[in-house]
Amino acid sequence: MTQESPGIRVSTLELFFDLVFVFTVTQLADTLADDLTLRGVGDVVLILLVVWWMYSGYAWLTNAVAPTNTTRRTLLLAGMAGFLVMALAIPEAFGEYGWIFGASYLVVNVVHSVLFLQAGPGAVRMMRTLGPLNLFAAALVLAGGFLPEPWRHLCWIAAPLVQIAGGYLHAIEMHSITAGHFVERHSLVMIIAIGESIIAIGLGFRDVHLDGGAILVAVLGLCIAYYLWWCYFAGDDKRSEEVLANAADPRRRSRLALNAWGYAHVPMLLGIVVSAVGIKKTVGHAFEPLHWGPALALGGGVAVYLLGHAVFLRLLRLPGIVFRVTAAVGVLATVPLGHVLAVAQLAAVPIIMAACAIAEDYPRIRRLGPTAIGDFGRTSS
């Protein structure tokens, strides 16, 4: 059940929904900043997995069922409310607010199933398998909110495993995917997430004296965010839309959408969160050595993002993989530098990313001639 309607784009209501969802990025960054340990990272990964699965589910939903009437809009508002309450509960999702997170997550799942049942007979048959599995995963998250350890974490680990299984057990070819809308929806949430990470960094400047070091950290943090943007949006978003649109077989198109825009986006979002924490930890300490944890968060977060995008490109058979992997290795190698001087690592990371961006784009600029020099970093389309 595949269709292609280039004129269908993301509505302002969907963008509003994305703004609510991306609040989770700020909450995850704040939560990890307060507990920058292996356990803290593990908890953030588990929360991101279950939250992203349902956000992605809503992206697939509105791709098939546009929020064009009052009933659908009201239900989508209920889903937004669920995401908002979930985000508010994130700092204590494995503590006293676990049941609140779980109850909100269940609401999000119920609304998703109800709306998807309006997408036609094919969607009804598809949701006979996917719907119960999603609700079972939500029930596991809710149960974890009431159970003591280690059962709480075991329930949370089981939930994304059930969701991943659901991605393979239901009739994925029954999904209706409009490539333009689908790619634009995920592109918007990525740019919002990068912007939200800057807000998370900015919150670290509260009660910090704005001297030269603080301003330098802010500018360098912005440069890192810029190259995260460049990596994703310097033409690959348009090329990826073409790849998805040209996948004529319904099963292949749906599987490509799940793998590339579902699974491959998880490390990119995780990288945004972790790198934001690393930058935030340098605020007020620009000319001091970083502890290993913040230094690893800064270099490792950017590296995870780049490797996630390399996987994305590999799935779509697009060029640029070598440059992403090379940049990831380079920024990861800056971790010892941060342990010597924070600002040195902060400067080295965007320099490495810029060098790889120039190396990737230079052949195109050379082919197009001198007039393309001013267009560096813009899409070739």
C-alpha cells in the first residue's frame, strides 16, 4: 500500500507535536548531566529507545492519517499531553515518577492505536499485531514504575525488545509512506533536537559570569552544533528523500524507512544529548582540565552522532560514509586533550568536523568551478 504524493508536507500541528516531543532532549540532557555515569548513560539510552519508538510511530501515523478533522486533532493533542508528562517525569523515570512516566506512555500508545485504526482496512489488519505488541511494551514500562529493582530495569529492557520484535512481526508492507512528508518530518525533529541541545547548553550558563572563557565556550558549542547540522542537512536529506521515493516495492520502502529513519536515528539523537552534556560540563571551566567523564561525553557524543549518520548513509547507499567515520575517530581522539584543557577539546572537535566537511565537499566545488565556493555547505540541488 505505497503511495507518493510530493505535495503532501508536514503540517504546523505536526511541527507543534515535534516541539513537545523534543522537550525530552532537554530533559535527557539535564538528567545525564546530573548522573554522568555508565548507569546514567544506560538509563538515558533505555528512555530514549522507548520514547523514540513511539515518536517514530506517530511520524508513521500522520504520514498515513493526516490530522484533518477535530477528532483526529483532539486525539493528537492527547498524545502530545502524554509526551509532555513523560518528559516532565524523565528525571525520576527510574525513581518515584516511574509510574507517571509509564501511565503517560500507555496513553501515548492507546491514542496511537486508535488513530491508526482510521487509516483503512490495511491498517486495521496491520494493527492486529502491532497494536497489542506496542501496548504490551507500554504495560512493561508501566509495571516497571511500580516494581523494585532489578525488576524495574528488566521491564524497561524488555519493552524496547518487544517493540523491535513488533517491527518485524507485523505486516510492514501495509504501511502507506509518502516519502516527502516522511523525510521532512524526521528532518524537522532533528533540527529541533539540535536547537534544543543549544538550549540545554545555554541553561548551564545560569549564574555563570560572562567572561571571555564563557563566551568562547558558547561560540565553540555553537560551532559543534552547526557541524552536527551540516552533517545531516548538507544535501543528504534531499538525496535520502529521493532514495525512499524511488523504492517502488512496498515492503522494501517500509523496511528502509524503519531501519534508516527509525533505528539509525537513535544513535544520532543519543549523540546530540551526550555531546550537549559534554559541552555543558565545560561551562565555567574553559581553561581547566575536564574529568574523563565530561571529556568522553563531548568527544564520544559527537562520535556516536557521526557513526549513526554513517549507518544512515550506508542503509541508503549514499556517499559520505568514510568522512563520517574519519571525523568520528578524530573527535574521539580529542578526549585526552580535554583532560588537559577543556577549551582545547572544544576547539579541536569543530575543527576536525570542518576539515572532514571541506574534504567531502571540495570535489563537488572543484567540479562546479569558482561560483560554487560561496555555496560551500549548501545542498548541491
